[in-house]
Amino acid sequence: EAQVTQNPRYLITVTGKKLTVTCSQNMNHEYMSWYRQDPGLGLRQIYYSMNVEVTDKGDVPEGYKVSRKEKRNFPLILESPSPNQTSLYFCASYQWVTDTQYFGPGTRLTVL
Amino acid sequence: QKEVEQDPGPLSVPEGAIVSLNCTYSNSAFQYFMWYRQYSRKGPELLMYTYSSGNKEDGRFTAQVDKSSKYISLFIRDSQPSDSATYLCAMTRASGGYQKVTFGTGTKLQVIP
């Protein structure tokens, strides 16, 4: 079954405590992307990756890091989380932007 | 000003109604135009995409693009309660060999039985 998995699904943490949200896909897709979704602001792209070791900034990359060492995995790293990073995060993978895109189930992050 | 504007709704219609969802945009560099459906507590799913101006039909769904007016629409015929969801428009523009995606804020639709 084609799927994108994210872990954890829910996380409450405190300001400054480094955290990683994992994302994994089983479809051998080249493209992977991270989004955050906030009320009234919609989905905004944080980072994207076109292939292994190829990543670039999206529209809201500040405070986030990513890496793509293997094709299937695309972790999102918050080195020093702040309350304004409280949000719902989605990982997505696809072969091309107009192909079927698979979104993960989302990670709800709260930073106190 | 946002690059993509979408009325947040909520939009409430009776079952069987024709639904019209709309987005406007300001950047003429946008190339692909997409509509996503997002159920509560789920990730978005791609419904349809178009590349050129005109209409594209898929079952009960019709996507319409008017590049001259910078306006896109999604029509849902014979709406069903299962269509109740948030609908997101999205558009892409080329950026270094990649298509960067910009989403609208979403319109929440409720279809009442």
C-alpha cells in the first residue's frame, strides 16, 4: 500500500528543545515536501527536496532544517523550537507536481 | 497582498446543489492550477489539475481556469454529504527545475442532507 508516514503524530514540547519529525514514503518518489498549515494562512511550504541530497527552501523556511540522505526519508528538524512554530505539519511525496500526491497524516506540534 | 486569494467560507448547501468554489491570483507566472480536498484531520488529496485556460471535467467535478482574469473555479454537481470538506486551490510556478506550489487558504464546504 502506497503511503507516507509521519512520526510523531502529536507532540508537545518546550521552547528551545530540539526535535525531529520523521517522514517516510514507500513509493520511490523523487519529490518530497514539508508544509505547515495554520488557520487563515492555509498550507505553506517549508522545504522541498527534488532528490537525495537536493533540497531547497520553500516560503517559510526560517527555524527549520531538513536533510535527504535516503530517497524514502525526509526528516524535518527544529533545532530551537519557538511558540510561533506551533502548527499542523504535513509531509508529502510525489513523482511530479500534477501526479497523485501522497500526504502524510499530519503532525500536530505545540511549543510552550 | 496574498498571491492566491480564496474565500474561506464556510459554505453550506443542500444535497444535490451545484457548488462553485473560486480562487483569484495575482502572479501571471503560475502554470499549473490544482484543486485539493481535505477532510477533517486528514492530509489534502489532489482532485484535479489544469494547465491551460478552459474547462476540465472529471465526473461531478469541473475545473475552470481563466488566465486573462486570473481566476479559477471548481464546480461540484449533484453535491453529496460526502463532499463536505475543505477545498484548497493551489498553483505552481517554475523555480530552478521545480514547480513551487502556492496554496489558497481553503474554503470549508458543508453539504446538508
